[in-house]
Amino acid sequence: MNKLLATLIAGLFATSVYAQTAPAVHSGMSSNAGVTATGNAGADKDIAKADQKEAKEVAKQDEKIHKASTKASEKKAKAQQKADKKIADAQEKVAKADPEDQAKASAKAEKKIADAQYDAQKTMIKADEKAQKKIVDANADKAKAQAKATEKRSEAMADAHKDAAK
């Protein structure tokens, strides 16, 4: 449980740090995107290519995040439905029990209900943990894409300035 909690906290921390340090990536464009007026056609082309590559990678990672979140939500809903069915079955058995066996049936039902709720919670936690891992990985990939695009833009700008100085 401690490992799970630590993973979830680390995931939330990484996501919040990423959101604070690279807010432009979330909108699909970096802070330097759109700056293509270098006066050098080759440099402008390289910058546009870097921007396009970054946008494509960000969209890809956003899709991964969406899929991970959707899958986790579906798993959690299934787990809850399964638990609800087990709970309803247990309560039905208590209702059908003879008056003399009511206490025994009720005790059995309480155990089954507790087990069903535990299983559902465990499944939900695992689904969240898996989704968080995928989200953290996708955000890291988005940050790498932004860094690579920034590098390419900087190189293109440097080439443009070098050519202009000649």
C-alpha cells in the first residue's frame, strides 16, 4: 500500500511540476512556436518542421493520456458493477433466509459485502496506478519533444544569424 501511495503521489507531483514548467506544451505549441521570421528560408523551414514534429508528438502523447484515463475509468466502472452485483446477491440471500437463520445469513452477507468492496477498491487503485504511470510517461515524452523542438529552433536561428553575418 505504501508503494502504491508513493507512486500515486510521485505521479501527481511530476504532473504538477510539468504543468508549471511547460504550460505551453499542454496547448500543443511551445513558447517559441510561430517564431519563424528569420529572413532565412532554410532556417524558417527547419523551424516549421521542428514545430510540426513537436505538435505531432504532443498530440500522440495526449491521445495516450486520453486512452489511459478512459481505460482506467472503464475498469473502475466494471469493478464497481461487479461489487454491486455481489452485494445485491448477498442481500438477497439474507432476505430469503429463514427467520432462524437470519443472523447467520446476515453475518455471511456482511463478509461477502466487505470482500466485494475490498476487491473493487483494489481493482480501482490498480487501474489508477497504471493510468498514472502512463500519464507520467506521456508527459515526459511531451517534455522531451518540446526540448528537441527548442533545440532545433535554436540551431536554425543560429544558422540564420550566422548566414546573415556573412
